[in-house]
Amino acid sequence: MTEKIFVVIPSYNEGKVVRQTIRSLGDGYNVVLVDDASTDDTINSVRDLPIYYLRHDINLGQGAALQTGMDFAHQHGADVVVHFDADGQHNPADIEKFINILRTQEIDIVLGSRFLREEDLVAIPRFRRLLLRVARIINGLLTGMWLSDAHNGFRVMNRRALAAIQLKENRMAHASEILMQIRRHELRYIEMPTHIIYTDYSQVKGQRWQGAIDIIIDVFINKYFR
């Protein structure tokens, strides 16, 4: 039986780059683009591509877009789900490497890391590297998951993880929530090196200190008051 692999791409106003991101994936994947109420030309930029196009009527955030895509994949019998950013930062060649880990090891979810290989580490802009190291410490304290790269958006999961992970954090705190749920559901995980491509475009759209503070507040409320 052919394995059903779904690549979930959350997108908000990525019309300039999302078409190329999707085409870079090649064949063999069921691509689910979740348009989080973009106000640009996203829909027209992908209209002729052989993908599933889902759209939120209002902007809910990346966490909500991922959950919409995962729900869709689960309903369509996905065996494997890949989280892949719309802005072209992730390396499509890493998808099969991560999936092979699921096939050959007793692992439920493979998490990408920029901190396991020197060549990936040096590619991270200096300020972003500092922000990520601080995020790792805060994330570890709040979630109990001491990963090398706490906020990497590239993930590959099997059916067990797909069924277990249900995101309530609509916005960027979803990355920490995923780790909480991995621990809560005792999902088997591993980090694997992945290379992130930092373009001028992706860096302009990147997180800032203010966003990191918002994430901390959201995670703290989710952990202690819900």
C-alpha cells in the first residue's frame, strides 16, 4: 500500500514566494496549503498547482493554520505529516531523510534542529542565534523538553503523533505547545539536523524580541491557567 504523505504549509501573505516553495517539493506528496486569510495574491499564485488549498476567513495564526492542515490530513488518512514553512527557508531534500527515520526507527516525530551541525549553526544570523539560545532555555524550563532548537518549524510525524497533537495555541506559542504535548502523550522523538536558508525576505518576516515575550506569556498561561 502506498504511504500517504501530507506536507502542511501554513501561509499568511506569502504570495511572492509560496509558489516556488511548493514547486521545490517535487512529486509524491499531498500538499496542503493553509491560507490564513492572506490579503495578498496568494490564491492566484497557486491556483494552477495540484494541491489542496484551504483558507481561513479570518487571520488566526500559524498554530491554527497547522491544526487546520493536520485535521485535513488526518481525515484523509495520512500516514505521515510534514510541517513546512511557506517562505522557502526549509530544505525539501530533508523531508525524505526525516521520513526514513520514522520508517526505520521507533520514533513518532522527528524535529529539525539548526544546532546539531556546524554548517547549519554558522548559517544562522548572529542575533537570531542569540534569540534561539534564549528561547531554548525558557522553553526547557516551561515544557521540560531540553531540545537544541526549540522553535524550528520543520517537523515530520507519524499517525500516532498526528492523532495526539491538538493545538490550542493559535499563534507562535504553538511550537512550545507541541513540545508539551510530545511529553504529555509520551511520544517518541528525535532531533535531526536541518539546514535553514536565510534570505533577506525571510529575515524581514522573522521573529523579534517582542514576539518572543508574547510566546513566553502564552505558554505560561497555557501551562498554569488552562
